[in-house]
Amino acid sequence: NPVREIQFSFSNITIENFDRAIDKHPFVPADNNRRRERCEEILNIQGSALAKRMEHTRINKVVIGISGGLDSTLALIAAVKAFDILKLPKSNILTITMPGFGTTDRTYTNAVNLCKELGTTFREINIVKACLQHFKDIGHEAALHDVTYENVQARERTQILMDIANKEGALLIGTGDL
């Protein structure tokens, strides 16, 4: 079918007044109680979905990479919810922090404290040497902070998490999975 073009012009595209207020966060309730209820509902949905997947696969152990940031923290909280639903020990949640070139003391400390407080099995695997070896293997200068430099840590972390999940017979939980 041929493309049909329609010509038009605006005389004034300035919007001065609305007839109603426009909420810049329409899916986040402004009321604290409603927001708390909404967050609990979302967490229950995530935890229930993960619990269902674990039941279906007959897996009672998960692996999560913990950075100390928001995404991995939320994934861990959803996993804890699933373990509460299934009445499984939190020690079956294998949390792994993998400090690298840009890891700050704050995010590292947050990750360690969170995992200990939740009672997970915690491991630390420093990835700096592996990343430097990878740079050497591919002939990339470590001082060149380009896309290769930025992504090498993500690839190393993913490889480690997948390998540990396979070794432990566990389900790998990525931050994008929830």
C-alpha cells in the first residue's frame, strides 16, 4: 500500500492551561497507605511467580548477584518472599557479590549487610583479575574506558552466576527476571 501524506500546520502549539492536573507518576499512588499497599501487591505477585517457577522446576535453591544497588536488592527481596511462601530456609538463597573496578565502599557494604541481615548464604568473588586477564586475552588496553571496558564486568559476572547456579542445581535470578 502506498503511504498517504496529510499536510497540516498548527497556528499555536503552546499549552498554557490544562483543564485538569496531570500526575507525573500516574501509577504510583501519592497516598502513603495506598502506595504501601501497591508495593506489597507487586512484591506478592513477584514472590508468588517465583515460588510457582521453583515448584514447577522442583528447585529449592536460587543464585542472585548482589551489587548493593536497587535492582539486585529488589530481586533479593522478591526471592525472600518466594522462600517465605515455600517455607524454605533463606540459606538456600546464594547471594554473590562480585566487586570490580567501580565498586564503591557504600554499595559493597550495603550488599554485605543486606545479605547477612536476611540470612542468605553469602559469597564474595572479586572479578578484577579475571577482567584484566580477559583484556589481555583480547588485546584491549585496560586504561581505555570504552564500551568493551564497561561490558567486560557484566559478562564476567553473568558467567560466574550461571556457572554457580549450574554447579549448585539452583535457579539463577537476574534483575530483569522479576
